[in-house]
Amino acid sequence: MSGGLAAARRLIVKIGSALLVDEASGDIRRSWLEALVDDIARCRARGQEVLIVSSGAIAVGRRHLGLTDRALKLEEKQAAAATGQIRLAHAYQEALARHGLTVAQILLTPDDTEERRRHLNARATLEQLLALGAVPVINENDTVATAEIRFGDNDRLAARVAQMISADTLVLLSDIDGLYTADPRKDAGAAHVAELHEITPEIEAMAGAAPAGYSSGGMITKLAAARIALAAGCRMAIARGDGLHPLAAIEAGARCTWFLPAAEPRTARKRWIAGMLNPMGALSVDDGAEAALRRGGSLLPAGVVAVEGSFERGDAVAVRNAGGREVARGLSAYSSADARAIAGHKSGEIEAILGYRGRQEMIHRDDLVVI
């Protein structure tokens, strides 16, 4: 594929339990992990941001709790995750430390990616960690999520994270080198699919059942992840990961399947803001603020002359000019009550007015679409 991994600016690598954990012993495959981290360090050295979405906590923890002889109940999985996550995080810490890289652990549930305020908090944390040079390692928060509110697999979690932080590239490392027209384990005539631009019913019909063992995903969940990634403007690859240095192998031309979106991440996010959200309120702005927005700037509190409606931080609001016409739409960095308090004031006065240091912008330009 044109550009390959080297063209990525913000890369997410998803690692499944079957790759990371030896099924027979329950031990982390340290040599495999260190080889993968060598690849990640190379990406970081050339200026790319990298996040890891990693399974494996339950697979590692169950052995240490003596839960290896049967299928686990939900509460047993949660207990295994609690002990396994510590060992998993420590393994990543040691592997990344060899390259002078700092690891950060983030545990998420579906609600954290879909409920707007928690989504914004998680996104802000991840953005700050990347700005500080850390490598976030993300997993589902199995110890608190119930069966009804779990992703159940990290393929879709990885795609939701990509959507959350506007990542441009997602790699799902698997035990297969991509999508085939049928299950190659059962059909010798199955053909490999190198590149796709959409997920059609015909494509979905190609997915087979999940393999036995620690894996909870399979091709069905990978296609679900691809659908999320494409909608977010993020390209995604399904690639074989069981060999050493799997990212280097992809760069060297190893066979994989690429899902290529029609829009860049920011464009897709702007489209989502403009067309899929119902404004919860409105901000009226002066002529100077309108002009700044049309030049590509953010909306500052000083340019806001009136606040309408009741909304919370992260809600969609309309932006209206002096004549009452809607000129933009975006996600407010402040609730309606706080917005009213700081409207017309300079950004440097926000902390004194509200008692806390919020964002300088009422709506940041990344969260705003000019109509």
C-alpha cells in the first residue's frame, strides 16, 4: 500500500492474547514482546506517535490464580484481569525502558469511549501522554465492566480509540495475514484480499468463526473494527503478528489487508460534528470572532456576546453571528453556566472567574466546523 507504516503520524498497534501469551504456560512471550518494542522504538525515533492496545491480562492472571482447567465465569475473569494486568504492565514497562521510553497504562470501558464527557476526558489524557512522549498501553477495564457493557474484544476497542484520538493508522496484529474470500483453514481455494475501501455485506460474509484458545475476536470483530476505523478516516491493516518484528515485516512488504478510508481523520471528525450532532445550545459572536473563525481560528470567550440553551462540556452548540445566522458548529469546552460566566472576557481571566484553569478556547478549532 502506498506510504505503508512509515507514512503514519499517529499509529495504534493492537496485540491479541494469542500473540502475547504462551497458551501452554500462561507466560508472556518476552522475546516476541521485545522484538515488537524494537519496531515501536524505530517508529518513535522517526517522529511517529504510537499507542498500544493490548490483550493478555486475563490469560496471564488466570494461571497465577489456579484458574486454568475450565472456562471462567465473569467474576473469575475479572479476578484474573486484576492480577494479570499488573504483570502485563510491568512487562511493557521493562521492554520499553530498554529504549528509554515511558509507558502509561490506560484502562477503558465502552462507556468511556461513547459517553461524551468521559470520551473527552479519556481523549485529553491520551493526547497529553503523547505530547509528553509516553507510549500509552490500553486495555479493556475487565475488573469493573460487566458482561452487558464490555467490548468483549480489543479489535473494536482499538478502533474506538483510533476514532477518539483521530489516529490515522491502526494495525491489528493477528495469527492470519489478512482477509480471505473464505476461511483459508477450511477452503484451499480462498483468495487473499489485499485492499478494501468499504465493508459490504459480501465482505462481511467472508469472515469466519473465531479460532480456539485465548482469542475472543476472529475476523468478524476485525471487520467490525474496520467499519469503525473507516468511518473515522483511519486506515487499518490486518497483518500476521506471530513472527518476530511484525511491524518491520509489514514495512518490508509482508502480505496483509489494508482498509483505506475516503477521508482523513480530521475531515471525518469535522463531518461528524457538522452533520451528526443536534446542537444543545448556541453561542452568539461578534464580527471579529466570526472573521477569526473563517480564517481557521478557534472561538475565544472574548468574542462571545450571548449564550443560549442548557448544555454540558463536550455538547454540540451552534455558533451564530451578529445577524443571528448560524456560521459554525462545534463542541463546547465549557458548560452553558460557565460559558455565560466567561463570555466577553479574555482567556487569561478564566481561572479567576471560574476558580479553575480550563481551556483557553470556548471551542477549539479542531472541534469546530465553519458552515
